[in-house]
Amino acid sequence: MTLRTLVVEDQLMFQELLVGMLRTQAGLLDVTTACTAAEGIAACASLRPDLLILDIGLPDADGLSVAQALQILNPEAKVIVLSSHASTFLRPPELRNTICAVIDKAKAFDELRHEIASLTGDELPGADQDDLPEEVLNQLTQRERQVLERMGRGESNKAMASALELSVRTVESHRRNIATKLGCSGARLIRIATLLQQRQNW
């Protein structure tokens, strides 16, 4: 599978490094760039990209406006969000099926390669499997499993804290412990939580 790709990122040096990496990635076609939300929306209208790699902190508007425009123009398109606050980013309900990953900018290059490989079907050498064996999951306490399950539903830390009658700080602590025990964080941890929740392996 090949994906027409649009990168919307206003930091030019980071954008150049990102595009240089993406152009070496198998399965991507015509990597195009934009620096503002307005440019991104215009590019979505003209190019109808299959994949949007999106910085949400744009100078003229919330980057999610670009994702919303693309969803209308190409409902099958996927969006990968880049954020300096990936661990606390909440996917809007209307974009939950469109945003396939949220990646911390500090880990963007490595995690993007894996996310794109999963979309194009080009498996990377040594890529980790998302379906963790049960003996690994058994390292989690019952409370940690409850938090992981709710992460898979897309709940915020505040919503989890309310439902589980915990403080937000305690939920954050459980999330850190889960990441440590499972040996993964960020986009892959969310993907594992979503897969487990879907298969109801609790």
C-alpha cells in the first residue's frame, strides 16, 4: 500500500528533518508540506492525502481543524498527531477513528517509522508485536488493568480518576507503572490498550 502524505508542521528545521526521514520510508508517496492550518486545509483540498502527519500547535489555528477538514474530504484518511504533550492529549470523539496515533515530538522519528509501517503493511525488522503475551500482562495489578482498560476506551486521566475513585495523580502514577512493566509508552501503549479493550481480555 502507498500513501499520499501531508506533513503540517510550522518549525521548519524539524519539518525538514521529518520529511527527509519520511522520504526514505517504504510505502509513502509524494510527501508534501504545509506550515499553517490554512495551508494544511488548502493542501488537503487539492491533494486529498491518505495520511496526515499533524502538529496541533500551529501559529494560526488549532491543528485539529486540518484533521477535521481532511475527514470530510477523505473519510478513509488517517492522522498521526505530533505533540509535546502526547501523554495528556485527548482525541476528540468525532476524530477517534481518524487519529490513529498520538506521538511525542521527542520520540517522533522512531515511533513514526513504526506507525507508518503498520499502516502500509511494511513490517520493520525487529518490530515489536502489539499483542503482548498473557504472562507479561499478568505483571499488572488489578487496578493497573482497570486503568489500562479505560485507556483503551480513550478516557482522560480525570475521567478515570472519577470512575475509579482515585486522585488524578494516582492515575498518572498507575500509567507510569504500566508503561514500565510493559516496556512501552506513547503510541504503542495506547494501541495495546485499545486492542486489549476490543478483545475484552480482562
